[in-house]
Amino acid sequence: MSFKTSKSTIRTIKQGDPNFHIHDSLVTAPRAGFEINQNIPYNYKLIISECIDKGWIKPVAYITEREMLFAGLSK
């Protein structure tokens, strides 16, 4: 019996990682973030803010190895 395994080419990048931000000639922007509707109740906004401040909620992005390679080459 044999098994074929393959390795994923998707990588997780976190906020402090070098490839977390996208750069062009005018703007630098994070690859991931949070969008919170302006109609969110105030008490929920406070809870989410506290969770982010304490590091319980963190933005992460996913990128393929190919995208990561091309991002490195374009610098």
C-alpha cells in the first residue's frame, strides 16, 4: 500500500511579517484587516477593540508561494 502526499503551497502571513503589506509607488496597505460596519452597537465595538488590543484577535493573510516569490522579485 502506498500513499501520495502533497505539500500545500499556501502560506500564512501575520501582521509583523515582511510580506504582510502591499506596496506600490503611492500606497502601502495591509493584505488583511477588519472592516466593521459603522452601525455596530457601541458595546460590541468596545469588546472588539479590547480583543484586538489584547491580541486575542489578529489579522492574518494567506498567500501562495508563487505570489510570495513574485512579491520578492518585484522589490
